[in-house]
Amino acid sequence: MTSKVYDESGKEVTLKAETGVKWKHKRKGHKRPIAEGKSGHESSKNTSKYPDGVYKTQTIDREKDNYSKTVIDNRTGEVVKDLHEPLSQHRSRRNSSITRG
């Protein structure tokens, strides 16, 4: 949601509200959730390419061995990434420089 308001000097200011949802499916006797996911709007690290951010949807299903991630450009609606693969073959890109040394 985007709203335009005016500050005390009369200058127009744009406010953006971004929302998201995270969920976990837990089962008694399992340490980790058997499934989890998140979706919502995020600011992009590459603000020159995606100035309005992106909409991300990510699902991890350990029971069915599935991983999926979809990234959509908020401005154009273009699908930037659409990844569906077995979770057992997925390699996380998160903090890869830290874990590799």
C-alpha cells in the first residue's frame, strides 16, 4: 500500500507499507518443522534494478523433499526467479562466503 502525505513544510512524502507472512508446520517428535514458508514484499539488495523491491514466496517441505522460491519484480510484475527442486539437492546461497571460509 502506498500513501502520499505532506510534512510540516508542505513537501509531499510517499509512505509504503509492506506486509508478509511466515508459517511453520510442526509435528510432535520432530525437532525441525516438517514444512515452512514465507511470502511478502521485500526491499531488493539491487535497488538500481528493482527500486520498488520484490515479492518473494518460499516454501520448504521436508516431508515431501520439495523446495520452491519465486521472486517477482514489484514494478513490472516480471518473474525474476522461479525455482522448484528437491530439497535434498538444494544448496542455500545464504552466507555462502561465511560458511566456505
